[in-house]
Amino acid sequence: MVIFEALGLIYLLFNSLNGIVCAIWLMILGEWGALWKGIVLIFGGSFFLGLVLFPGLIFMLPVVFFEKHKFKIGIYFVSVLSLAYTYIVIAIWCLLCLYYFKSISTKESLIPITLWGYGAAFAPIAFLASKERENEFTAFTTLLMNICLIVSVFAILVFEIRFQSVFLIFVIGFFINIIMSLKHQIYLMSNN
């Protein structure tokens, strides 16, 4: 239990201090372009993601129909499609942010710009998720996406992996998310 508390504290500190530390680091290095681009993505990204995620609400119409007719297989199928759409949109956002910020970094600025890219990718997701606090599927997807991002940043900085491998991290996260969410939904529906 102590290990999980320590990891939780590290996770909290990392997410709390990442933006401030990287912003100061980028100012010291004179990387003003990366700094301003990150700020635009941090504040404008939630609006953009909200627009791109909005069409995913179309999946809710069949869920209501299937729920009314007690057709559980239909509910599961459409719920998986909805979750897949959401996860894919968010994963593409994260991958594009990481790829872009890594591509504009130099050898000297690799660490702060990559970490800044992590912040630019995750801040809009966290903001949107904060609007759905009661939804455990949103909370789980957000946590899993954050873990995928942290693992990706660590792998990029420490192991210098290619983006095909970073993509694989998100694919693994996708399947974990689908399986765990489907399992949770089956559990919730079996208790009703």
C-alpha cells in the first residue's frame, strides 16, 4: 500500500508542477515559440476536442433505444463503439501533440519541450473530464490516457523510441480501456 501512496504522490507532483517547471525552463532556453504554441493548445485544445468529440454523442441514441427494449448485447456493442470513438480521438490528439513538440525540439531542449508537449496534450483532456465527475468511464479513460502519455514521454526521453512504438503504447491502452469498461458495464447492468 505504501508503494501506491508513493506513486500517487509522484503522479500528483508531476502533473501539478510539470507545466510551471517546463514553462520556466523554456523561458530560460529562449524557446518562446514552443512556449506560446503550448499555451494555445492548453487553452484552445479543450474547445477543439469538444467539437471533435461531439459527433460521438450519436452513439447515445441507439443506447437509449436498446435500453428501453432491454437488449443488453446492443447496449454493449454501441457503448464499445462510443468508447472507441472517444479513445481514438483523444489518442490521436495526444500522439499529434507529442509528435509535434518532439519534432520542434533540439538536443538541448528535448526534455522541457517533450514534457511541455505532454502538458499541452493532457490539460485539455483533464479539463473536459472535470466536467463529467460522476462518470466513472470518463475518469477511467482519462487516467488510462494519462498513464499512456507518461509512459510514452518516459520512453521517448529515456529509450529514444520511435513513434510507431509510442502508437503501440496507446493501442495497448485502448484494449485495456475497452476490456475494463465493458467488464464494468456488464457488472453494473447485472446488478440492475
